[in-house]
Amino acid sequence: MQSQCPSCGNPITYKSELSAYVVCSACQTLVARKDMSLVAVGKVAALQADGSLLRLGTQGSYEGKSFEVVGRIQMALGPADRPDAVWNEWYAIFSNGAGGWLGEHLGEYFVSFVETTNSAPSAREIHLGQMLGLEKERAVVTSVSRGTALTFEGELPFVMDTAYEATFADLSTTSGRAGTLDYSDDSPLLFRGRWCRFEELKLQGLRQADEEGQGPQISAANLKTLKCPTCGAPHELKAGGLSQTLVCQYCDSAMDLSSDATFKEVLNFQQSMGKVPAKVPLGSQGKLPGQKVAFTCIGFLARACVVDGIRYKWCEYLLYEPTQGYQWLTETNGHWTLLSPLHKVPLNGQGMPTGHPPDQSVTLEGKTFKHFQSTQASVDYVAGEFYWRVRAGETSQVVDYVCPPLVLSADCGPEELNWSSGCYVSGAEVWKAFQLAGNPPEARGVANNQPNPYTAASSQRWLTYLATVAACFVFLIFKAATVSAPFFNQQWNYLDYQQDRAQVVNVTVPPGRHNLYISVEATLQQRWGYFLVSLIDEKDQQARDTAITLYHEAGSDSDGPWSESVNEAGAHLSGVTGGDYLLRVEPQSNVSNQTEPEGAGPVDPSPHPIFTYRVKIQKDLPQWGYFWMIALLGLLPPLFSLWRASSFETTRWSESDHAPGSSE
């Protein structure tokens, strides 16, 4: 539908049949569509410059459907004349004919579709951490705030009075789906959707750097440089209209960037401590691991907490990129972590979305994060630009959960609960990304999410150990299954009369170097046998000696008959080279109750055998003793690595709320 503005005659085109109102771009008259004609309703306030990348006509794509931005509501958090933050709700028409909303705040985008709900609590009943239903999911309230409509432009499906204030409640789930409850009407409206990355929306037709609204300049959206009203130092603004506060890094004066067009109002601001040097200079740019583009460091905080009377300090750097929004780079004792906003909540121990952060483990995307510490963090020192009115001395509760190298952090305030997820980065990576001079400060102690450098080594050594033991075991089993027959096998009799019972025979050991196994087998009855075996090299007459003992005992007692025997045993001779040898076997024996060997016996021209014994020689049999030696000695390296990894974890958790030996 196309017509003319009833006030100025400017052509007006409705791009959607869903639109009920449109704002004339020429005279800012709010025009209502009534039947087939247009009626002037009144004037709207001029848009405030906020540095948005979007504009009317911007096109994009969401979940396979294209859309075009046709309208905008500009909202303020806090009082309209000095808002704490300004965000945009862009009205878009999708290719399927539906109307939806693209919320834009601090460089982040929330695509949603409105629906009425009768199950939501009232504005007075809703509170932070409350659990509600969101379609088929459970959601928790992560923010409750009061907002004011500043102005609007383009086409809208309904008219808004810029004089009203309304309560808004943000809902988050574990899947990333989200919602906002709008209490501007008697029946709350539910805007249900999800947060999207800038590149995911494939936006086209964005606002150029020199394009901005024509309204009063109540933000620093179009400013590139600004002089400190106290010391005159020049400052280059990086985040424009998104920044609410600028703290001069030279004289510590704080400027309210949303106060007026001159930005000369100096806040009543007192640093809590002396000047703290920033390791990453303000204005420097760098691309850290995990970042798709380079970010600019625009703000610096020195924060601290007190635990058991000890003050712990750390630094936080605010990073900004127009299409990616904000990230935080934190540094503690030379340890660095890159944190990004998290638009989902983890599961608690009961498998439900986390409301108020517990002091127990939480789960996110299949990973378990252990509760590390809950503390009150205060701001000691401030420098640079910030998207809120930062104050030295302001406090908030910070709850950290770790799954090294990852960390989840919940920043809890009276009206909002902000989750962020981060990953450990090394000082060398920070120095390389921002091209800083010199070397990074040496990391001291153990950070809460620092990767355990000994875990990988320990795991590798355990794998090596198990693989080695398994290989040796399989090799020995294979050797045992494929062992060749004895190359020497002979039987002798032990006679009741025998002047010299020693037996001497020739033995030829096959070529090569071998481990020989000499075994003796005998059937004894109530007697023992001791066999001294010598293998004598015929070349050098060097002898290799070993001894083998067999026995048999039997009797009876109160428990009945018993017997005990060893009828076969052997010994290993290692490193025997092939060649001709003499094998000498000297048996000694006696009945079980005699400890001394019996003599030659009474002279008998026809001696009788008392028992027979057999001597065998085999080569290269598996030696299980070596296997057990390898198995036991091989345990030392992995056990040492395990001890080092365990000591590292003990040091890590000694700084937590769950220190070893504590009652928690």
C-alpha cells in the first residue's frame, strides 16, 4: 500500500499488511492506517544516535527464511534523559509473511516472535532465578528490568506511547532458546526465539559509518575523538554510542557519555587505589585463539576479592568489535582467560536449568563444571570505555565453575544474572595477538581453569605402559603356543645301589644365542630329589650350573590324609651360544624324614630302580619372570606422572571453596 503523509505529503509505503502504524521519515509524524486511508496520530521524538549497524531496509536470513527490517523501537534502560543503556527492537517482515523482531543490544542479536501467554506470573511476582515454562523447555529468569520507549521509526504492528515504562523479564534455557516477557499490556507478551551471531544472520544493506539519525546527540555514537574536560588528554572512542562511561587513563576523570552533546560532565568518581598499569594498552587490537576477527581493547578494570582475610587481585580487559560485540580478557598472576557472553544456562545437579548459581557442579553441553569459588568482587581501578556506568568500589557476586581449560562464570546483580564462558589462553598467545613488546609476565601458581600440563603426559605414559605390557603378554603367549619340542630328552633310573649316580652325556645346542630351559621330571614317593645340573662347553670347559629340587610327602592328621609334591621343575640358562656341550646330571635323594643324601647303598650286583627321572632341554621358552619385572618397573613412570598431575590439582583446588582438608 502506498499513500501520502497527511501532515507533509511525503510518500509513505507500507511494506507489510501486518503494519498498523508508520512513522513518516520526513516529518516524524506517526501515521495510522484506517481502512484505506492514513490518519496522522501525532509526532514522535527524534531517534537518538546509538551506533547501530542496522537500518530500515536491512535484509538478512534466519533459519532458512529471509527477512527485511521495516521498523524500529528504540528502548532505554533506566531514565529516558540519562539511560543506563539503549537498545533497539527492529521489526522485520519474513519471507513467509510473518512479522518478527530482531533485538539488538551491545552488538548481540535476538530473533523472536511475539505471542500472548496466560501462564506467566505478574510483573510483581516475577523475580530473578525463577523457573518458568518456555514451550516444551524449562527456562529461568536471568534479568528483570524497567525499560522506557524513547521513540520509533518505520512500520510497526502496534503503536507505542513513548511516555510509558514497562517491566521486562529475560528468560534463558539450557539449549540456547530464549524469551522475553513484556509487561507493557495487561496480559504479558512473550517474545520467544534465540540469540544469533552476526554472521549467522547474513545481514546486508547495513548502515554506513557516517550514517546516523538526525536526532539530538545524547550519546557518543558519531564521535571519533574526545578531549578529557579535566586534563585535555585526547581519547579515541571505539564503541561510540554503546559506551556509557569514559574514564581518562591519564587523570582518572570519568565522563558520562550519555549526558549531553558536550560530554563535559565529570562524574563524582574516586579510584579505590592508585594507578594500575594495563598490560594490554587501551586501543590495541588483536585476534586471540577462538576469535574470528580482531578485537580492540577499549576498557580496563582492576578487581579484587577478599577470602579468609587475604585480598586477591586480578585485571579485566574489555574487548570490542562492531559485528561481534563485547568480550572480556582476564589476567590473574600471569594467567589469561578469554570470556564471551553465554546466552544459555547450565544444568544443575538435579538436571534442571540453573537459577541461582549453586555451590555444586553444573553441566553445559555434556561437560561437567565443578564449582570453584563464590565471592564478592569489587572494582579497584577503572580506565577506558564501558557500556555501563562503572564505578570504582562497586561490587557484585561472582561464581566460577571450572572444567579446564574451560570456565563458566556467573556475575550476579540485584536485577540480572549474566553467564559467560571462557577458555584459558597463554601469556605468549596474548603477547603475539596484540603484538606487545617484550615477554609476558611469568605465570605464578595455578589458575582455576589452567590446563593440567601433566595430565596428557600421565595419560600418554599409562597408554604406553599398558601397550607395552599387553605386547609383551601377547608375545609370550605366542611363544608359549609355538614353542618347539625339546632338542634333548633323556630318562635315567635312580638305583638302590649305584657307586656314582652322576650321568654325563653329549648335547649339541642349535646355532645362535638361546635362552635354555632345563627341566627335571620324576615320580617320587615319600622322598625328595636334588639334581645338580651342569652344562659344560667343550671348547673352553666353562660350566653353567643350576640345581633343581623335587619332593613328595604324604600323611594323615585330624583332618584326614594329605599329600604335597613337586614332580617337575626347571631352571633357565640365558645367553647360551650354539655348539657342543657336556651335560652332567648328579642326582641326590633320600626319604622324606632324612635331610642328608643317601649313599651308594649296599653292594648289589643287580640293583633295583627306586625312581626314574627325565631331563629335558628346550630353547627360547617364554620367561614370565622378565614379564613381571617389566610390568612392575614399568609402573614407575606413569605413577610418577600421576603423582605430578595429582599435586597440580591439589595446588589448584587449595585456592577454591573446596580446598583439600576443608569441611566443604
